[in-house]
Amino acid sequence: GDAGAVSVAQMLYRNTRLQELGLLNNAISLVGAEAIEKALHHNRVLKRLDLVVHNDLQHLASMARSIDSAITRNLEAGMQGGDPMPVGALSEAIAGTPDFW
């Protein structure tokens, strides 16, 4: 849920090693996703994030673009990592499928 997402966001803010993170099926709402988004502005190593947000479609596409931007920045910085999510995949998935969840 959101409390766990806030804890993850606090970790991401200080993270220097984690490159992939899966947060599917965790009942994270816009509140938790916003905390993660803010942390990603400081994080320079995360290259893949799997996240589904369960509320407020109106603000979700904008947040997804911001998260995509942070992940893209990390990828472009030349950091080593696994098989990253394609640029724009999260925002495209949300924008293209209003019944995403």
C-alpha cells in the first residue's frame, strides 16, 4: 500500500545500487506513486520500475511521464543494468489503455 510505497521512496532517495524494482499488485494509490516519483528526481541508478497505480486516472498520465523521464535520464547516464523498460512504456501503457486495471 501507500505506507510501503513511502518507505520505498525513502530508500530510493538514498539508493546507490538498486537498478530494477517491481511493485506490481501492491495496492499503491496516487499518494504512494507521487512519493516514488519525487524520490526518482534524486535517484540516479534505477533503470526499471514496474508499477501499477490504483486510483486517479486524471493525474496518472502526467506522473507516468515524469517517472519515465527519470528512468530515461538514468539510462542515458550510461549506468550498467539489466534489460530496461522501453522509454515511454509506462505512460504509453496507461494512456493507451484506460481500463488498465
